[in-house]
Amino acid sequence: MKKLFSLALALSLGATVFAQEKKDLTLNIVPLPQHVQINNGSFKINASTNIAFDSEEDKKVAVLFQDFLKSNYNLDLPLAKSAKSNSIYFSSKNAKKGNTEAYELNITADKVIVGGKAAGLFYGMQSLIQLLPVDKKASLEIQQASIQDEPRFAYRGLHLDVGRHFFPVEFIKKYIDILSSYKLNTFHWHLTEDQGWRIEIKSHPKLTQIGGQRKQTLLGNYKTDGDYDNTPYGGFYTQEQVKEVVAYATSKYVTVIPEIEMPGHALAALSAYPELGCGDNPGPYTAAQTWGVFDDVFCAGKEETFKLLEDVIDEVIPLFPSEYIHIGGDECPKTKWKTCPHCQKRIKDNNLKDEHELQSYFIQRMEKYINSKGKRIIGWDEILEGGLAPNATVMSWRGDQGAIDAANQGHDVIITANSYGLYFDHKQGPDQNREPLSIGGLSTLNSVYSSDPMPSKISEANKKHVLGVQANIWTEYIGSSNKVEFTLLPRVLALSEIAWTQPEKKNWKNFSEQRAARQLAKLDQTSTFYRVPEVYGIKDTTIYASEYTIENLKPSVEGAKIFYTLDNYDPSELDLEYTGPVKITVPNSKERIFKAVVVTPSGKRSNYIRVNIINTKK
Ligand code: TNX
């Protein structure tokens, strides 16, 4: 009897544990959906499950899901034109009118219905994918639930600078996969820089032939007397490759916004066409080999400058279906314009007050041209200087002021400033000694997550002008695809949540310890690099005590282990495993240094967190 009772107890305990685990599954979606209702029971995907769809557009998403199951779970399920029982059904039939990015996901015992149109349907599929188990060999059970979801912001962007370092087409596609899997919808492709022009322009082939190359690259941190690698560096995308990327992005419901920088960050272009620099005998110029802001910019006085840029725009526009063309506008020193007879004549002829108004003239003139081709411009917030171009959208990167000014003038804005943690080129932890080479600054997972990209100083009526949010990956110090991935992940998870989820729903503990930890466990099984967040539950601190207990530590990746040392060596999987409270006793006038790391199932290691415990008693 007693035995029977304990068996029943064990069974029911087992059942509750199982139920809780299942509940967590549904909560493990990143970005967190707006409405989740968890129901009892599960849907089991098995060999006789079919993947049904309505329209041809719906079929595209159904096929993406089919491919995902094939390549990730080794399960090849058939497609079906109508949903019977045991179906996963992608359907636009009952999609609500309104937000085309909205979706519904209903999981019952015999059917999964993903409801939405185009992008919405795709995002429903992404949520469904996230509900699949981490363990690839486990049975494919999905918690019964009902989800209604839609994004907070219409613009959810990620940028990549391919000028400082060049990344191959295959990697750009992977980048698009990653961003779209977290429901971001815009890829801002920063294609031209001082250090390299990366897009083929047939009417001006020297832009890539000469401007796509630099002689060598700075080694290590920025120094004016730095060392160089003495190795030529170059690369560019042909127009065919650009088309391939754009088509790929379109299939993932991602818009690609190209950026052609002007009037600054133009040294590579000037190296190819020196006659477009200031003065009567400009140049020669070479594509930059180091980082920073350079005085040599496009001459704003010469008609030839506008001719070349218009030719470039004429070739760029047909390649990109995007409503927007980004024309840069940032960091344009006025030094050369001040003494250039052509620029000064332009100022005089157009009754401009100064060189800032000349910059405004430049941008407005290019805007007019681009508008005449049916496209709109975006520029960095310097385009506010000397008067904003009439239809421009502003990317606010130097804090909030640009966003506030532009929105209050009735212009659309996109928030990208690092005051919101959005400069992903900044380091991910405060201690430079524990981080790889970077530009400096700080943008932690937590700083991204805890920001709300809606500047409070924008008036209620103008808040509608905040289209959304974007993180930037500038690549001065990022020379490999692996490092781009490390830079992106896991902060892109936090970006997706501030872009998608209503701010009152955010919860750092749930995000970091549960949902992100689950997604990172999935990532850990792939070849994608990511930065393992530090152990949760302790911070770098110094404690004065003769005895101290370290407890409640949590790994940042589901299924990972925590290891520690007490001897000030950097811990690894060779050291002591943390399995519960660690009581540390410190003799009088001694110190103990507790250092802990997370080690993931694939063997990736986090940075350590350190707690110094000092006993000051003599
Ligand atoms: C500023 S953000 C820049 C870039 C640099 C970046 C480094 C912006 C519009 N300009 O040229 O790469 O800082 O963080």
C-alpha cells in the first residue's frame, strides 16, 4: 500500500514537473508575444503529420517550415493542399485585416494552425520553430496554446558595415536568416566607406576596381602611429550578387536598405575619382587604411560630384525594392569646403550662410533627385544640420536629440543610439581584459534589453513618427564572419524584444534566465558563434567577511554547467563544478577569490565573474 502510494506520488510529481517544463516551452519565444494562453495537452509531430497550406503565398512559408524540420530534426513531412487532422496548417484565409505582420498560432491536440498573411505567417512559423524542443532526439511535442501576436514597431532593423571589412554573400544570407528568425524586418546594408566601396557600379567601374581595395589595414587598437598588416584588402558585390541577396531577403520578409555615403566617408570613392575632391588639383587619394573621420570628402561645389552620385543612384534604385535609400550624411568635416573655391562659390551663388547649410544643400539636392525617382531618403542625424531635407527620415545615432528634433518637426525617425545599447560594435562586458578587441564603449545584453526606444521628450502627438529601432554593427574591429556572429548574438535577442514586444511585458529575469537561455541552447547545437553571457546570480564584487556563501547561481545557457575556482585562476571545465551553495571560509587577514564561468554543452565558455572575499580581522 505504502509502495503504491509513493509510486502514485512519484508519478504525479513527475507529471507536475513535466507540465511545468511544457509551460516554459511556450514562454520561451523571443521576442515575447503580446498574448499567450497556455492550454493542457500537446500536439505531437510524427511521421504522418502533414504540412498544409491555403494559397501559393502560404505555401512558401509551409515549405520553409518543411525545410526546417528536414534539416534540423531529420523529419521529412509531406505538403498537403488542405488541412485534415494531424496537420500543421499555414493559412492566410482568416487573417485579420490591418497589421500584415500580425499572426495567430493555435495549437490543439490534432492541429496546429498558423494564421496570418505573408510576413505575419512567416513570424507565426518562427514562433512555432522556437517551440520545438532543444533535444533533437526527443519526441516533437508542442504545448497546446493560443498566441495572438503583432509587433510594437513597424521598423525593426539591423545594420552591417561591409566597408571596413567585407563579408561574402553566403554570410550576408546567414545574417538575414538570423535577423529574420527573431522577427526583425530590415537589413541596412552599409555599402560604401572611406576604407572600401563595395557595390559594383557599371557606369563607374573604378569605384570598385580602385575604391574596393586598400593597401593594408591597421592592426589592433586605434593609434595615430599604429602598426599595419602590410596586406592588401578588398572585395565588392557584383550587381548580380546584390540581386541574389535582395531576393533571398525578400523570401524571408526582410527589406534591404542600401546605404551610399555622402558627402563624407568618401575616401574610397575619391581614390577612384580624385577629380571629385575639393580644390583645383585635388588628390591623389587612397582608400583609408585606418579608422576615424577624414577631412577629404566629396566636393559640394563641383557639378561632377552630383553627376557621379546621380549615376550611382540610377543603378542602385533598380536593385532594391526598398522604399528608402540611405544616403549617410554623418561625420562630414567642413575643413576642405572652407577653403575650396568651388564650394565657396556654391555657398555664394545659393545664398547659403555657411558650410553647414552647404551640407544641407547637398542632402536636399540628392533628396530631390531620389524623390523624383519615387524613393525616399534616410540619413544619419547630421542631416538636421543647416535644415532638414523636406521628406527625409532621420536615423538618430548621437543620443536622443536628433530623434526629438526630427520627430517634433514632423519627420519620421529611427532610434539607433548607444544610449539604448544599439551600438553592437561596443564591447559586451565592462572589463576590456575579458573582451576581444573592439572600438570600446559598452553595450551589454542587459543595457539593450532594459532600454525603451521611445524618447520620452517626443510629444505624444509626434510619437507616431518613431518608426522603430535598429542596432548597428560597425566593423572597424570585426574582421571575420565569426566575430560578426559573436557581436550579434545574443544582443540581437534583446533588440528583437525591444522592437517587437510592448515594454510593459518585458521581464529581464524571464528573458535572460529562461527564454534567451533556451534559444542559446538551440544555437549551441549549430555552427553559429555567440557570446555566452556570464553566470547569473552574482556580480563582480568585493565582500568583507570571514565567511560567505555563494548560492543561487544560474547558467546563461540552458543545459550548460557552471565551474569555479578559489585560487584566482581563470576557471574552466577542468575546475570545480558548481552544483549548489559554496561556503567559503576566509582566515584572518586573508582573501579568497571566487571566479565562476558558464561552459555550454558544445564547450563554449563565458567570461568569468569574480567575487573577492576579504577577512580584515588581524
Ligand atoms: C560612428 S554612426 C560612425 C561610424 C563608425 C561608428 C563606430 C555613424 C553614422 N558613424 O562611421 O563606424 O561611429 O562606432
